[in-house]
Amino acid sequence: MPSSQPVSSQSTSSASKFDRSHDEIMKAAARLFRDKGYAASTLRDIAAAAGMKAGSLYYHFDSKEEILDAILDAGVRQVHDSVQAVIREGKEADRLAVVSAAARTHLTVLLARSEFTSVNMRILGLLPAEIRARHLPLRRAYTRLWEKLLRDAQRAGRLRADIEIKPLRRFLLAALNSTVEWFDPEREDVDAVAERCTGLILRGIAPD
Amino acid sequence: MPSSQPVSSQSTSSASKFDRSHDEIMKAAARLFRDKGYAASTLRDIAAAAGMKAGSLYYHFDSKEEILDAILDAGVRQVHDSVQAVIREGKEADRLAVVSAAARTHLTVLLARSEFTSVNMRILGLLPAEIRARHLPLRRAYTRLWEKLLRDAQRAGRLRADIEIKPLRRFLLAALNSTVEWFDPEREDVDAVAERCTGLILRGIAPD
Amino acid sequence: MPSSQPVSSQSTSSASKFDRSHDEIMKAAARLFRDKGYAASTLRDIAAAAGMKAGSLYYHFDSKEEILDAILDAGVRQVHDSVQAVIREGKEADRLAVVSAAARTHLTVLLARSEFTSVNMRILGLLPAEIRARHLPLRRAYTRLWEKLLRDAQRAGRLRADIEIKPLRRFLLAALNSTVEWFDPEREDVDAVAERCTGLILRGIAPD
Amino acid sequence: MPSSQPVSSQSTSSASKFDRSHDEIMKAAARLFRDKGYAASTLRDIAAAAGMKAGSLYYHFDSKEEILDAILDAGVRQVHDSVQAVIREGKEADRLAVVSAAARTHLTVLLARSEFTSVNMRILGLLPAEIRARHLPLRRAYTRLWEKLLRDAQRAGRLRADIEIKPLRRFLLAALNSTVEWFDPEREDVDAVAERCTGLILRGIAPD
DNA sequence: AATGAATGAGAGTTCATTCAT
DNA sequence: GATGAATGAACTCTCATTCAT
């Protein structure tokens, strides 16, 4: 049962000590989950990375799984909301340009803005079915957002007509998410990567 | 120190008892590692899936890590050799057609032929740096194979001239590998998927 | 790398909970190691004897071997310091009387005062060379203490002149240590045993 | 229930393959038990040292414990018989000289002639009470042999009158056995060691 | 709000033992 | 006579979790 406690992306100084620790834990856990996976990340690791001892985590979360839930939840919410905003803003624009903008946004949130979104993309598929199931509804909402976007583009004649939407959406998002595997924020620029990726997705590799 | 004991893809009845058990263990472990990750897969799980008890695994492997090493090694070797063969056969053919064929082969091995290749693609990035390092040389050989293939195509004018090879290779392989996340062998046809993927990669989603 | 945390011989009520448990574990382990050997003593045995569960030992020690190290270290330190004190006090006394007093002290520490010293004497020789090597320096310091003591006595003409020091020291200490094999604190008096032993060592069994 | 299969001290070429393997196992096991203790010596180690595989041991012995029993048994029997022979030969001789000869013989068997005797001296005290109990009768026979020898010497006025026999026997044998801890056959001569030891035991360390 | 100290379940691993070949 | 292959029990060790302080 993922809940939607608003995760303060930047722990403002006005936030309570509780909220700050809460965020610290989630960020620390997210980084570990993303880098080593859920099972391989111990609560002692997480606590240490958050500047406390393992037992203290239980003041903020009821279990390791609850930390994971909070992270997964926040991660999907963040891309979803960001991409939805872009789509809304693009109401009048060229449909293909919106697809392109949405892809760029997805990549930006994934690679630069949220430590939570990348956790989703990287480890959700490896988690126990039971946990995954809890997060399906939210994921579905996001995939439906994309399928609608793509269907609109196709209807507007801005997408190759012979492409089936659902498989396309799957491939498209998976391809975007796969950047997580090799992207290194210290060596690369998110915008440049986004530009390249969308370019490839729109026009492919073959010469015209 | 990954070694290259040839893993008999199908345990023939002629193989010794040792070889059959050895293969059974590797396959069982590969399936579990791919589905739940390395840390979350227990030796008891693996043994049960291979039809034996946990202690018996040690007659065949010295440690859990050694099982992993054998799997990762076999997985890379298999795609590498398959794709290399395709490239060799395509000596005279159109360079872009060879890229397309290589992609199809990569996908086929990944999704249908080898239980070991998919383990690589799915969990290598989550493994401890120390383990990952052991398998880097082999991975490098495979990525170099692709980069050469792509560079040749570009020189032949069969690839958009403005694309940088290394980032392209990264995105291309990651995109192909991402199919592992959603591909369901019981509901989909590998060839159809390969066709769609290569189509998208070659020409993109935008209408001409 | 044996360290020298002072082991409180009697866990005073003023000691912290940690220190009390730490000592309890060392004492329990020492008794078991001495009676059954290192390999035959399980962590469950030790934990039970110390009033806790196996896993809890790891809050106090990093491994079974570390417990052993701490015990061996404490054991040698205790005889060494006790005997050294006796030698210092005997500065002015008859050299042979000091040897005799040192032997008595060695026996007293070994049989009555320290649960750690007897572990050394009984199982050190059976431990893996690697472990033994770690404790050699400390052992050496103790044997040198005795050799100096004996040499001084010989120079003072209080020891048969034809005896070689090193072999004597070896035989002497081994003979004293061998009492551990049969001494039963419930049936015998340490002082009486010490008296008999030193008598035999000084004058032998033959009538004058 | 220790049995008395005659252990061929030197595997004569006339011995059957069975007997040779049987002896090989006992010797290999004895060396390991003496050097590392019973619990720390694995059947795989023993088998390897005897030139076979673990499972093969069961063709010769029913269990690890049975190997131990055979070794302990043979060890005591050997010193017992050797010392008894010396005593018999010394019927007419000076009682103290016989004690001295017995000690020399004990040391020779212990350090040079039998790989089985030293096992007894080194690890019997660490074994489970249940095993130890099985070998008590034989040990008793040996200690009684010595006590009689010493009592005779004392009655003949060749032993200090104020010495109690039983404690003396305990100390004497333990002291002799303690040589096992430091004796190195490659660096020392058994006879020389025996000479020194008996000298010390007879006359002590103090000058006359 | 956090920690020190402990726990119990289960992890990877070892090993005496078995048995078909 | 001996081995290859397996087993089950028990080992050392890890970890999520608890709770008094």
C-alpha cells in the first residue's frame, strides 16, 4: 500500500528534524538500492549513509520494505507529474515535438532530478512479485499517459502509421530507462544525452 | 578469473553425470539470478531448482560467486560468438543489413537461446565492483565488436554521418537489452519482437 | 594483531553492560577452548555458556578467531606480568629462590588465577600456524624472561653448571604446563601442587 | 571398545593391500590428529594424506571415531609394551637405573618410534569424555606399571622417601610427555633429549 | 529522536557419511 | 578396493528487527 507522503525534494531548512532525517534515509536508501539492489543493501548500510544507526531507522519507517515502497512511490510520481506537466504545456504544439519533449523530460528526471525514479527503472523488475504488484497501479497510470501521448501523435499523422502503440511504448520507455545503466553524471551532460537519444528515437540510425 | 568451460546448452544424455548436474545448476542459478537478482537468490533455492540439496552444489562449484562467474562468462561468450559469426557471414553484404542482422541475433540469443546472456544484461550493473571488474575484459571484447561493426557501416555511408559511434553503441545495446525487462516468451514471438526493434532502430518513429 | 584490552578478571558491577558481556564471552570461550579445543568448541556452545545466543557474540567480536586471539593474548600477558613482578620483588634474594618463586607463580596463574593462561598452554600447539604466528612475539617475551632468570641463577652458581639454558627453559615450562592436564581444582590445592613441583624440579627424585 | 588389531609398525612388503592401506590411513590420521587435533582434522585431509578419497576410508574403518580409537589404542599399547620389556630386562639392576631406563624408553617411543603414542599424549585430554572413557582401562594399565616401578624404587631406598608415588607419577609422565610440544625430530637427537630429561628428573636443577 | 545490545531466522559453507558404480 | 556424487546436520556468520534506556 504505497502512500503519498510528499517527499520534500530539497530538505528546506524550515523542515523539522524528523522530516530531514526521513528524507536523508530515503535518499541514502535510494542510492544504495539503485547501485546494489534491494537485497544486497543492508539497513546498516542505509543507516550509516544517512548518518545514524540501524535501530534508528525504525523511528521513521516500520520496515525495510516500507522504505522501498516510499522510494518507488515517490519515483514514479515524480516522472509522472513532470511528464504530465510537459504534455499539458504542449497542448497546442506539434504532437511529435511533445513526444520528444516528454522523452527529454523523462530522461532528465531519471538521470538528474530524482534519486527515486532511477530506483524504479533499475530494480523493480527484480523485486518479489508481491512488492511489484503494490506499485503496478501507479506504473500503469504512467504508461497510460505515454500511450495516450503516442496514440494522439499517430492519429495526428506525426508517427509512422504501421507502428503498434503498446509495443512501441514498451520499447521506447525501456530504451530511455536503459540509459541509467551507463550514464555517469560526472562525465556527461544530461541535455546532450537527451538530445542524442530523442534524435535516434525519432529518426533512427539509417541515413535518409 | 572466469574460465571458459564449454557449457553444453542442452545436456545431452551422453554427457557425464557430473556435466549434467553442472549444467543443471548453472541453468537453475541463471534463471533465479535473472529473475530476483544475485543477493536475493539463495543457494537453497538454486539447489532445489536443480533438483538437489544446497550442500551438493559444492561438489560442482567452490562458492556461490563461482557459479555466478561461470554464468556471466558463458553468457557473454555466447552472444559474442553468435554475433561474430553473423558479422563474418555478412562480409559481402550491405553494411546496414549486417547491423540489422547483428541486432536480431543479439536479441535472439538474449531472449530465446541463452539463459546466461540475459543474466549479464540484467544484473551485471548491480553486482559488487570487484565481481564486475573480473568480467570487464570479456564485455569489452563484445562492445568492441559492435563498435567496429558500426564504424564500418558509417564509413560505408550506411549510417547517419553525424552520429558518434561510442554513445550510439551504448544506447543501441542498452535498448536491445532492455527488452529483457518486458519480454514474455510465452506471449510473444522473438522474431516479431526483433523485427519491430530493428525497424525502430533503423528508421525511428517519425514518419518519413 | 592481538590487542591488549585489559580484561577485568572479575566483572565488577561498575563495568558497563558491554564490558560485562565481553568478559563473560571470553571466560566462557576460554573454558571451552581449554577443555575441548578450538575447533570442537562451537559458537553456540560459547554463547550459551555466556548466557546469550550465537548471533549476539558478533556484537562483541568480529569472528570466532578474534575471541581466540583476545584470550591467548590476555593469557600470556597475565603470566608474564605476574612472573615479572615476582622477579622484580626478588632483586636482592637468592637466585634459586627466585626461580622457585617464579615457578610457583607460573603454576598459580596457570591453575588458579587465569582461565586464559591455561588455554595458551593447552591448545596453542594445535592451532593453525597462521594463528600461532600472531602470538609468537608475546610468547617469546615470556620465554626470554625465563631464560634471563635462569641464566642469572646459573651465573650466580645457584644452578648446576652443566645445564644448557634454552633446553632447560623448554623442559621446565613444559613440565609446569603439563600440570594442566591432570590438575583438578576441586580435589587439589594449588599451593601444595606448586610446592611438590618446585621441590622435584630443584632436587630431582633421587635421594641425596 | 578399543580392539587390538595388531598394527604392523612397518608395513612389510608381505602385507596385503588392505593392510597397507589400513596402516597408511592410521599413520596419516595420527599425524594430523597430533598436529591439529581431532576435530580440526577432516576425513578429506586424512584420505588425501593416505593417497585416497574420503569415501574410501569407509572400506577400512566404520567411522572417524573408529580411526581415532585404533590410533589411541595402538599408541598406549606400544609404550606400555616397550616400557614393560625394559622393566623385565632390568629385574636384577639398580631400581633407579630402571626408572631412568623406563623414562628413556617412554621418550624414545613417544618422540621417535610411534606416531600413535604422541597422539595420546597430546589430544586425549581434549577429547569428549565419552571417548576418553573408552581408553581409560588401557591408560590405567600403563600408569599402574609406572607406579609399581616407582614404588619398588622407593622401597629399595633409591627414591627420596618423602615423595608420594601417585602425584610423582603424574608429574613425571606429564613432564616427559610435554616434550612432544617442542621436540623437532629434524633438529634434535632423541637420545640427547632423553639424557637431559632423565638427568633433570633424577637430580633436579639445583647444584649439589 | 536515537542508540546499545540483543535476538532469531536464515544465509553460505563444511563435513562425516552413504551408496551406486 | 576405491571413487564420484550426493546428502543432512551443523557450522560460522549476517541481518532485519526489537526494546530498554
